[in-house]
Amino acid sequence: MALDKPYLDVPGTTIFDAEQSRKGYWLNQFCMSLMQAENRTRFKADEDAYLATWPMTAEQKAAVRARDLNWMMRTGGNIYFLSKLGATDGLSFQQMAGSMTGMTEEAYRAMMLAGGRSPEGNRVLGEGGNAQGPMSMSSAWKEWEAAHGQMALADAVQNAHAQAAQGQAHITASVFTSHVPAIGAAIDHGKTGDDYWKPLFQGYEYSKQWMQGHLPDVIFLVYNDHATSFDLGVIPTFAIGTAAEFEPADEGYGPRPVPKVQGHPDLAAHIAQSVIQQDFDLTLVNTLKVDHGLTVPLSLMFGQPEHWPCQVIPFHVNVVQYPVPSGQRCFQLGQAIRRAVESYDRPLKVQIWGTGGMSHQLQGPRAGLINAEWDNRFLDRLIADPADLATMPHIDYVREAGSEGIELVMWLIARGAMADVAGGPAPKLAHRFFHVPASNTAVGHLILENRND
Ligand SMILES: O=C(O)c1ccc(O)c(O)c1
């Protein structure tokens, strides 16, 4: 991965980044479970039986049994999570930290009393400080390494060879579409041929064919969660799904009968790292059920397959509770996402989708508002001059496109990721469609292809 990780050469230090978090997900979740007295009792009564209920790796379990914090951190543990295990064993934070240094408890305490460890000689690997020695290892870890280390090395070498011959990921196209739940229900209940729905689904016939010839490896799917996975307890502005799998949510009608969504944890973690380094504050989400905002666009573009034909990275934008991000911020974020994708050194074809909108209002006496003229102007400007469109303030969306029309800011994320925004050629307009109504909503749809793909 071509990412800036300057912290990798800090001696005796493991920075808990998205990659570590992904490795350590279940180990850390297991540790959190020990915050409940009942679980601590079960764990203490029979460690192996309790560990057997957690889908951690055999190595993580061995590291837990050995109570080797350095080993647990190597396999993805984070000290604040691991401390719950230490607390269960009755250890203080000082005892836990000291146990990782190779010093006795008394020597570590004495060092702290004398003013703590000096950063001198301990800023960069290879200096002469007192944190530069080999990491302290329990005998259990040493035995594990002896048994498995050679295999791990062989795997690493093989991976390095496989990676070396590959190229960079790139964005091939962007797809824009509304995501009305009634469209999903029409598909799920076999109503796509009804008089009401036929004209809408005809508008996606070309798209399904297009998709056959332009299937990406990964879709970066920008949508908004509709009070499904995120309640009012936590309101992330931008959240990226870094899990391996996302189940369709039950929004009150039962989960849609659609396949589970397979994520791309490695690319998602890479994008998170890169985009946050570009000063966008993303929330990383490892537990996420996906609602109609994500599944309806997939159904429109792929129909009803047994498995979705590519991996999908869900990207949620808060457009439910104000303040919501500006069009400008979304447009800039799209540019950051393109840079992130292009710095991923595997030759993946990535599509970016912007979903939600067009004009609609689902609330109050103004419910049912549709502004077809404004919507079509939005499509024109999105195609031809997205930078100018991005300057439009929120209030214009609300006044002109209805309160829920604000979802359209998400389209600017996908548009910002296209090559022309970074000085490349203008995209090819492969398809444009507009229809009123689907339930309470005007439906818009575009496919833009990056040229040279
Ligand atoms: O038109 C509708 O019914 C409708 C309902 C919920 C949504 O999230 C939406 O975008 C549209």
C-alpha cells in the first residue's frame, strides 16, 4: 500500500490504525465483553470454553492465554480494549504497560518515579535509546513463532511477489440514481411490469446491459442511512464501512430478500487512511446493516442475482439531521477519494455511485413537492459544471427540491471523484434518465464513464 505511515519506524510502538483494527476486530470485541461481570465470571471459570465462543484467530487466542500484551497488540489488539482483560486479572495500567517493556514491575515503577522513559534516542528506529531492543516476548509467543514463523515469512514473500507485478486501482465510471424504498418493494414483489412501474424500470434496462460490459471489481457506494444503523445516539457526518460483510437491514417490513453485501476491507481501510490524512474526518464502521439507500441502487443496476457480482464499500453521509455537509465539502471529498483509490497498488476497477434524491419532500403540508425543471437543471450542471453546482447552498436544495432533496449533495461526492475534476478529459455520458413519480419522489439516473477505460 502506498500510504504515508511515518509511525512505522517509531521504536517499541504499534499504532492502532485501520489495518490493525481490522486484524484485531474480534480480539478487541472479546476484550470489551469483559466489561460485563457475568462474562468475566464465565471467562474465569473456563477460559477455553469462553474463548471458543469468539471467532478470533488461533494465534489471538494463544496470545490471550499467554497474557502477552505485545503479542496481542501484534495481532491487532489495542491497549484500551486489552486493558479490560488486564482489569479482569486485577492488574493496574502501570502493571500492564510495564509488562510490555521487558523490565520487572519494580524496575518499571522506579523508572516512572524517576521521571519516566526519555524520548532521547527513542524517536526513530536505530537510535541508541532504551526502547530500541527486541520486543519482550513470552515463552508461549516464542514457541508459536518457532512453529509458525517460517510459514508466515513464506506467505509474506509470496504476497510481495504477487503484489509487485500489479498496477494501481482506478475509477472507471460514476453512477447516479435515486434510492426510493418502493422501488425495492416493486422488484421484490414482482411488480416491475405493472403500469405504474414499467416506465421507471425501462429507464434502467440500458443500465443493466451497460453493467454487463463494465462490471467493476468494487463499487464505492455513497448513500445515506435512513435512521437504520445510526440512531440519534451517534451521528457521523461521513462513515465508511470497513467490514467484510454487510447484511440487509430490517426497516420495519422485514429485511429485503437480497444478497448480503460483500465489502472490501483492505481497500476501505486504505481509503479511510488516505482520506483522513487528506483532512476529512471519516467514521470507520465495522458493524453496519445496509438499508434501501444502498440496496435499491444495487437492485436497479443488477436486478435480482443470487450474489451481488462485485464487492461494495458502503459510504454513509448524514443528510437526516442538520447540520449536513455542504455540496462543496462533498465535492472536495470526492476528489480526496479519487486520490485515495489511485494510490492503492492493486489494479482494481472501481466505480463510485452517488445515490438519493432527486426532488422530494416526505414531511409536512409541503410533502409531495416535485421540481422536474430544477432536477433536470441539476443533472445538466452535474454533467457539465459540477464545480459550480457544488457552490449551491443547502437552502436552495430545500426550497427547490424539497427537504429530502438534500440527498443530492451525495451525488457531488461521486462526481468529484471523476477524472475531469483533476484535469483529465470530460467524462462520456453513457446514460441519462428522469421519471416522475416513484412513490413521493422524482427519479434521476446518470452514468458517466471516465475516458481511456
Ligand atoms: O418517496 C418515497 O416514498 C421515499 C421514501 C423514503 C426515502 O428515503 C426516499 O428517498 C423516498
